[in-house]
Amino acid sequence: MTLLKLIKRTAIAQKKQIALLVDPDGRDVAYFEMMAKTAQEAGVDFVFVGGSLIGDDQMDMCLEAFKRNSSLPLILFPGSVMQVNAKADAILFLSLISGRNAEMLIGRQVVAAPYVKKAGLEVIATGYMLIDSGRGTTALYMSNTLPIPADKPQIASCTAMAGEMLGLQVIYLDGGSGAESPIRGELIREVRKSVELPIIVGGGIRTEEQAIEACKAGADLVVVGTIAERDPDKLASITRAVHSL
Ligand code: 1GP
């Protein structure tokens, strides 16, 4: 079964899933091995791998360490074309539909397409939406786009609807890694009402309660990165909370 089918089936069954986001930048093999074991023991559903500034070797090293130390599905969440890597299982093929930067909407994808094809990765066409989280994040700076205001759920829902109509397969609502606070439930609820696609939500989720709130508002899959880096033990308790819903 493809990973997209797995995400969809789980969403239809109204079960919730969680992904650990690993940014390989500046980390060594020992760190990747530790995180792989932590994620496997915690029972997360997926590992997203990517970041804004990663060299080729770091990505290889990270994917190899996760393969050696876990059986978790590895999904690329690429910050650049250079991060396309055949060692992963799938790629979130992102179009930054919240922004108006043509490079992020279609330009980078044109450059990446032949590499993705050659790598034989499962492609998950993703409507990627940055939501304002109260402070500048790396994602905003690097993408050179404006985020959707946090208190404008209608803009978010219309954007997601357009993404669905264009044939995208999942919607990713992201407050940006290290966001001060997670995306508000009200905005997630509005998007949930507007589209049938699986909804991924991440950015600033640090507690069980925040993960539960995102899920109850309509997220099918939540993503945690920063908190797992700071406190790997927390990953297991957030995972348990998400799976208990
Ligand atoms: C960012 O959703 C991810 O794309 C994770 O964010 O690092 O804040 O958990 P955090």
C-alpha cells in the first residue's frame, strides 16, 4: 500500500497519526541513531526528513541511520531540490499555495521533477500553507512569502479548497518550525469543513494538549520537530496522546 493510501485510510477511520520531523542540518550519526530508536520506541507513524539548509551527505547519513535503526516510513519534506534522495520512501512534493512566489509554487518543482522520477519515490502532492505564528520563521524567510494571517481562517479555507480543486492530495498547515504557538483550532476547523483531503498540521506543537487540540479541530496527522529535539522523551507521551483519540 502506498503511504498516501495509508494516510487516507487512517483519516477515513478517524484515527490520528503523528510524524517526527528531523532536520539533519548540523547533526551527527549518533544523534540520528538516537532519534531513530526514540521514534521507533515511541511508535510514531512517519518520519519526515528535511530542512532549509542541508548538504547531500547529511541527508544520506540521516536516512541511512533511520533505516538501520527503525522500520518507520521515511518521507522527505524537502527545503530544496538538493534534498531529493532515493533512500527515502516518499516525498511531500510541496507547492507553497499560501504564497505568491512563483518559484515555490511551480519553479522548484520543475527542476526537481526528473530527479524525483529517477529516484523512484512515491510522490505525495502537497498543498503547503504557511500560517502566521507571531514571529518570523526560517520557512518564511527562505520562501520569501507572506504567511496567511492566523486570524483569517476563511483565507486558509479558500486556499485549501483551491488546492483540492487543483488535484493536490494532502494539505499541510504549517506554523513553521519553532513557531511560538501552534496553529489555532479555529483555523484548522475551517479548513476541515472545506476540504476532504487529509490535513497535516505542524509548527509549535510542544505538548500533548496542543497535539490533541489540533487533532480534535480536524488534523489527521500532526508533526512535531523542535520538542522532540529538545526532549526526546516527550515524543512518546505526545504519540500516546494522539493515538488515544
Ligand atoms: C515544521 O511542522 C514542523 O514544518 C514542525 O515544527 O519544529 O515547531 O515542531 P516544530
